Amino acid sequence: MLTVAHLTRAELGAHLAGDGIVLQTGGFRFHLQSTVAAVADGIALMYRDYPVHPSEAFAHFHLTLHPPASLRRWYRPQVHMLFDGETVFQPLPLAHAFPMLEWGMNWCVANRAHRYLMIHAAVLERDGRAVILPAPPGSGKSTLCAALAYRGWRLLSDELTLIRPEDGMIEPVPRPVSLKNASIDVMRRYLVGSDQAVFTTPVDTTVKGMVAHLRAPGDAVARSGACARPAWIVFPRYQAGAPSTLAALPSAHTHMDLAKNAFNYSLLGARGFDMLADMVGNVRGFRYTYSALDEAMDVFDQLAAQP
């Protein structure tokens, strides 16, 4: 199977600037076109292990990123993103082009993939069982997810937990992990020595502050067709200096807190309620406060060791 790594940087850039490529991430295909060098650089660095198809292949979503055809091309240059040929986002500074692509890909799935019950949560797997990490921005969710992904857990997603209606299994969509602000240096230090841990150059002054992306481990990409069964729902919260504390949650609290983090719970109506209730009835729910990643890894190892 052809992957991004089979293309030279020049070939990738030429394809993107021409008819585009169809990039596959899990069960989704994105037709991507761009003349912006930073987009091609980011795809080459972050998506080297991902399947790539010819531009005429079927794609679920079509995204185009390009500079404006105006003086803004030269003065405070910007980048525009089109979804199916239509503008759905405000233009951003040109330096934000690759983060904009990542946000756009998340937006496509979150706003169109309503076959699934979609939770705004990181999700990882070990031995066929998945831990779901729902949390608002600033909770340390992505930092914890990145650490687990490089410490024995398979990354299924950093942002989107997709639950299939037919069997309650979680479908993987592994993509780069988005790190923000202080967590970028935290993860650089934590993963020092790992030859798989590749980061993009941080981009400052985005709507989320400073942003960098961490490449998904190769095994997560290679096994993106292997689903996992939910086993734990853990609501994490980073608190500087706090001891590592794992507290069990009643099922009713788990259900309601998880519903608050669902993209389409209300849209699915009774079916969404039943799917969430079925899942919560078969998992264990926790709140988890942490400050040290090594202690967090021990806690999650203990969870995985439970029958």
C-alpha cells in the first residue's frame, strides 16, 4: 500500500498543489489540496505512515488550503480553508496553516460522522480494552494521552471517540496529538530518547495559544482497523503539585458527565441515550487528578492489570 513516506517532499508538494491527494486516517478519507508549503511539510512529517490514494479516489471530505488572491498574499499573509469548495472558517495567519488543517479535519468528522456516537475525548487501548479520557481544554487530557501512547497504550484518537451503534465498539482514528503551551516542553522532556517521538515546530499566537503536534506512533497507524471495547471512562484533571488520586464515579454521574462531552448526543435522541447508557453500564468510571506523569503511568498500568 502506498503511504505518504513513499512520496518525496517534492512529489508530495506537487500533488497537493495540483489535483491533490486522498489521505486515509482510520476509516476516513480526506481529499487535500494546498499550495502552502507548511501544509506539505506538516503532512510529510506527521503522516508519513498513512495510506495515500490517487486524487480521483473516493473521499469522505474535501479540504483546500490556499493563500488569498489579494494583497494579503504579501502583507501579513493569510491562509483560507475551503470545505467542499465553501468557506467555513475565518482566514488565519499563514504560519497557522498546518494547525488549521488539523482543526479542519477534526471539524469534518465531528460535524458529519453522525453514524457514530461521538465523544470529545482521547481514547487509548491495551489488550483490546479502551480507556476514554473526556475533558475540557486545559485539563491535561492531551498531555496524558501523549504519554500513554508512548508508554504501552495504543492511540485510537486524541480528540474523537467514535462509538459504533451496531456493537458499541470504538473505531480508531489515530492522528497527531495536539499539544498546547506548557505541555509541549513537558512532552519533549518526557519523551526524550524515543526515536518515534517527532514534533512539529511550535506555532505561537493561535486561538489556542502555542500549538505543536506529536506524531502518532507507527503501531497505532498500522492497527487503525482494529477496534476496541470500552472498559474505563476516566475524567482527568492536571493540578500542579497534586497527588495522584483516582476516585470511582457512580454510573449516573459518569453518564451525565460523558453526555456533556458528546458532540451529537442530543442529535441522536433516544438512540444516543441508549448507546451511552449501554456503554456506561459496562465500564468503570473515575475522576483522576494528577501532576506527575510517571505516577499517572503507574495508575493506568494498574487499571490495565485488572481482570
